[in-house]
Amino acid sequence: YGVQLKYETARGGMKTTVFDEFGINTVIFYPVYINKLTPPIVLSLLKDPNWSLAYSDRISVVFIKRGSVPDLPVLDKEALWQYLIIHAEGEIARKPKNIANYIAIRDIYFARGEWDKARQVIDRVKLIDPNFSEKEFSGAGR
């Protein structure tokens, strides 16, 4: 519980230092979606070059800190990125007026550093809800 609490309250790059502090070298996350959103921890580890994707399926992921397990085969992270994007786009197609679905894909694009795509998503949201304020969702996934 202490690790989770510290991780949830950490900001920016401090999140992975919590893992170092507690000596964590393996992170298993199930489910990969919570309320249709990809948890920030999954996005953070996916973009972090110090963490390898060791396993992934429709509902779970396993990340291993690089160098902690010798000779461990790792997966290409791009496949998981694409899966998350396709899943988020599917949620938008199913419920095109649900702003949370757009925020989910915006967070993925932010985590990937694809700022233009993230901005395009917000522009789409503003067409649905002209009163939309990013401040309401500013902490999600960043």
C-alpha cells in the first residue's frame, strides 16, 4: 500500500523513483483499463526506456525494469501503444459524445509526445461541448 500511495501522489518523473526507492523491478497491471481509461502508470512505464514490456494481452501488462532480469525476452512496445489507441478509438466510435473517451486517447497521445494529435482530440471535444474546460481533465495521464 505504501508504494501505491507514494506513486499516486508523486509528480512527473518522480513516479519511477518511487519504484527505485522500494526496489521494485516488476510491475504487473490488471486490468489495463479502469473505467475505459488506461491508467497513468501504464502510460508512464510504456514511455519509459528503462522499463521493458515483458507481457501484454487484452487485459493485463507486465513491465520489467531493464537489466533486472537477465536474458528476458521483451516485446515491442509499439504494438501495445497501437492496441491502446485502437481501443480508445473504438470507445469513441461506440459513445461519440462521451468526453471521457476522448480524454483517454488524448492521454495516450500526450504520453507518446504526439502533441498535435492530442490537440486535435481536444478540438474535437470542443465541437461536442463548446464549454469544455481542459482544467477539469488536466491531471489525467500526464
